[in-house]
Amino acid sequence: MNLKKHNYFFKESMIDLYTAPTPNGYKVSILLEELKLPYNVVSIELEKKEQKKTEFLKLNPNGRIPTIVDHENNDFTVFESGAILIYLAEKFGKFLSSDPNGRSVTLQWLMFQMGGIGPMQGQAHVFYRYAPEKIEYAIERYQKETLRLYTVLDTQLKEHEYLTGDLSIADIATWPWVRSYRWAGLDIENLPYLKRWIDVLAKRPAFQRGIEVPYKIDRSKMSAKETQEKISKILI
Ligand SMILES: N[C@@H](CCC(=O)N[C@@H](CS)C(=O)NCC(=O)O)C(=O)O
């Protein structure tokens, strides 16, 4: 398989990031940008099903992005965005507390994203945006549950600037999803603390650079038909 390799920084970087312009991919590029690490970006064309090819499945048996390879650690490979964030945060000693309780709190909010926000909002996107037929029950179910999860975030953010005090991998995992609330057909006018947090993080240069990896994309400029055709090639 001929994976296209973009080298943004040096000829040989420590980390290879296999990614696509999606919220799960952005989590890792944002963290790498925050860590100011040089990394190679391998752009995976999801519509061409590059993520299902044998060569890629050797790196990620789930056939999805993101995935990293750490050349400094015998080409150790990590898949699942949450596991990648923990691996990098531990390796570089940033964005995850070394104090056991502080670490647990960050991991709780990271799991809340991985097990709640991501899957529920992902389904809201599917049924609200991409499904060829509009199934009201499914749209309402996933929108309502995503909004309920957002209110949990809003309550937490009323008392905390970031989800767990200092900026952590929990914020980095959650922001790329929640910032796309309009894509799920949701309104957050009644969630002022969540809105404040989205705006604060959106101003960080590393977050701005992270969402342009592997390339910049503006979905608001794509027609509904174009979007549906593109995504239906990815959805199994
Ligand atoms: N739980 C996985 C989910 C990864 C995932 O769903 N990736 C999507 C893009 S956001 C993907 O690769 N989709 C392509 C496919 O399903 O074939 C993670 O967090 O890494």
C-alpha cells in the first residue's frame, strides 16, 4: 500500500501520525501541537478505504484512524485515540497529572468523552446529517443524549476553567467533538460555561493548527448532498 507521507517538520521525526480530518484524528494532532513535537503526518483517505488495507490493519486492527508509531520506542504502535493521548501524555509528562487522584480525575473525563460524547454525538451526526432516510426516533434519541452529556460538561465547567482544573488530555479529547455541535443539529445557547470553554480553547494556536492536520477542511462550505455522498462511502 502506498501511503502518502507528509513531513511537516524534519526528515525523520520520532512520531508518525496516521490520521484524517475528523474529531478523533484532531485529538492527537492537537496534543502533538501542544507538546511542540515534530511529527510525520500520514494522510489516510477514508473514502478510498485505505484504513481497511492489510498494511494499515497491521498498525490498527480496528481499521480506523488515528494511529501513531513511535520510532524512539522500537516502532511501538498505539491505536484508539484515548490510548494515544495517555501514551503521549505519560511519555512527555504533560497534560496528565502524576498525582494518582489528579490522574484519575482526568482519566474519568477522558473516558466520559470516549464512552459518551464521541459515540453519542457520532450517531447524532450519522442520523441527523448522513443517513439516506430521516428516522425521527434515532435523530431525537442521539441528539437528546448528546445534549444531556453536554449539560454534564457545562455543570463541571461552571466550577472549573478546564474540565479537570488545568488543561489536560480530557479537554483535548472533548473539544474537537463538542466544537461541532451544529453539525449534530444542536444548540448550546443554554450552556454558557460550555460555550466559554469552546471559545477559550479555539483561541489556542496549537488547537488551531491541530484541526488543520492532515489538511484544512471547511465542511460548512460542502452541500448536504456532497457531504452525504462523501460520508456514505466511509460508513459501513
Ligand atoms: N474509538 C476509536 C474511534 C476511531 C474512529 O471511529 N475513527 C473514524 C474517524 S473519526 C474512522 O477511522 N472511520 C473510518 C471507518 O470507520 O472506516 C478512537 O477513538 O480512536
